[in-house]
Amino acid sequence: MVTCLGSGPANVFDAASAGRSGIRAISRFDATNIPASIAGEVDDSLLPTDPTLSPQTEKLGYRADRLMRAACDQAAEQARLADLPDRDRVGCMIGSHGADPTPEEMAGVLACAGEDAVMRLPQLLAKQDFDCGQFYRRKPDMTTSLIASRYLCLGPTLSIVSACAAGAQAIGEAFRAIRRGQASAILCGGVEAKITYAGYIGFVLLKALCERYKTPETASRPFDRRRNGFVMSEGAAALVVEDLQHARKRNAPILGEILGYGDSADAYRITDVHPEGEGAIIAMKAALADARLNPDQVQYINAHGTSTKQNDAVESLAILKLFGGHAQRLPVSSNKSMLGHAIAAAGAIEAILTLEGIRRSILLPTINYESPDPKCPLPDYVPNKAREHKHSIALSNSFGFGGQNACLCLAAYRDE
């Protein structure tokens, strides 16, 4: 992974274990007069440059492609993906949303508008030396296409556009495809690079972002009574999902297991979650049924936990409804308190951190938790400090803007 807390799962997990926040003032565009002017930016030094890429390929890509390349390089190397001979059995599934146009690009198109623009647009844009690659960069499938080409993934590919659930859904759909026998291994994950003027301003206008905070580091406060919006971030995370017997046969390093996956839709409102948590409950229940587990067998939940008034209360309610009395003993925490909300990348980042927590027997904290909220009544949000806690089964929740939900049931690897 590559995030505002650094690069690589070990480094990011160490930073999160220490309760560090990666949220800072925005530097990638002038946010001086914007009420929400903080974000989780990835340091440019963590983005790879590749002299082997053709100028045409490099031109089609954008920041998200470089972020995803950084994450996929780590995952492919660790999993020895290049060693697999049957490339038609290697797939690629990525959650991404495409690039946003810059103000300059939008102005370039608008400058050519007029009564006869349709007929004369190509000639007008040619005179401006217009970069036609921007239309390809906005295609949400471009990242998947470029990554599949880079790693020679000739098997099933899928580009998932489902807001905050996209990264988790990419992992879940890879899991399903392998279980159906469509592939032996799939490179999957999610990426987001929306800290641009056009990508950011829409969330500002929707009043979804945090506007009141003492410092950037304390702005994201999931489940806290004083939360007032999410903090946007960028990043990428990738992992290789592989058939167990196939992995064992080639002595691949196995870091954990996916036991189940559930997804759902709220089918409620385009900007609101269902107030009774129906979609969240359906997704979590489906993941548990897929894993053939009872709710009381879950030992930790990595919550979606966005730090918005509605989401955190509804997610808490959904957990209470589904887990009943077990919810009183169930630790629940949110990585977004430190990493912000990386939209399409969030589910993939959090799934990997969940697996790393299982491997290390550590629960990552919900930092900035200072004032309990009666509307978030779960007893254990792992407040402010990481905790040693041996656990082998966890859920990772991702509930998307617009009511798209995904839940992954993850577990320690059992060498039976």
C-alpha cells in the first residue's frame, strides 16, 4: 500500500499502531478559501517512475495509476506473481473512479463552446494543442487496463466503481472469481486520487467534509460526539488473492485467508445511508453466511467509521442489531481516524491492515476519541491507543456513498 502514513503495510501499520495521523493542510491545490482545507496526501517521493513505460502509456496514466503501480509492485513482488506461467489464469480487479479534469482542462473545452461547436470542436481543440488523453484518464477502467498490461494479467479483469465500497468489492469479487475456478490468482485492490480542485469541491458543496477542527491531525474523529464530517485522503492498496492449493503448491507466502464476502445496496437515497442500517446488516450477515460463521465467532470489526454524524451512528446501530449481546464484548475501531477516507482505496487499505492486525495480534485504535456519543453506544471503539489482542477472525466494513456496501470476513491462515 501507499498512503498518507507512508508506503508498505508494515510501515503504515507501525505508524497507525503509534496513533499517528497523516492528515495535513492541502498542498496539491490552493485551498485557502475553501472551508475544508485538509486531507491525507501521499508524499510524491513514494510514487514510482518507470523509464521502461512508453511515452504513450505514460501519457494515458494519471496520479492514481502511479499510486496503484506503487502498491501493485509491492504486492506482485511479495507474492512472486511474475513466476506464474499460465498468465491466462492471472486476473486483475481494481476499484477506481478515473481522473478529474483540471480547471484548465475544463476551461479549454468551454472556450470552444458555441452554436457550431459540435461541428468545429476537433479543429478548435487542435489549435489549442488539446491533450485528448484526458478523456481516457477519466475512464474508470483505465487503471485496471494499465495495471493488467503492466503485470501481464490475461485472465478475468474487472473495474469497480462503487464509491467507498470499491476497494473491498474488488477483493470480494476476486475471491468469488477464484472460488468459481475462473482464475488461480488475481491482483486486486483499490486506488483514489481525488485531492484535486474538481474532485474535492463536490464534497465541500455537499457539506460532507470536516470543517471544524483545532488541528488537521485531530479532525477525523469517528464515533466521537464532536465529529462533523470526513477527511478526504488519497492512496492505493493491492493484494494477491490466490487459490489455497495453488498457493501451497508453489510455496507462496500466505498472509491470511478470506473466509467470506457480502455485498448489498441500501436502495434508499443517493447521499444517505439507510437510517436503520439495513444495507450494512445485509452485507455483514451475507459475509458471515458465506464464511459459515455465527456472529459470536467474530473477534474484531474494522469499521467503515467515516467520522460523519450519520454513518457512525448507523454503523453502530447495525452492529448492535446483528451481533446482539456479543456487541458488548466486540472491539470495533476505525483506521480513518488516522488515514482519512481514501474512498475507492479505503476498503483495500483497511482489509490489509485488518490482516496485519490479525498477524500481529494488535488492534489499531480509533484516535481522537474524546467525547462518547449516545448515538454510538458500542462499549469498545479501541479509543486512542493500540491494544494487544489475539484474534483470528475479523470483519472489514466498507459502506459506499450512495448506499453500496461490502463486508469482508478475514482470518488467520490455518496450515491444516
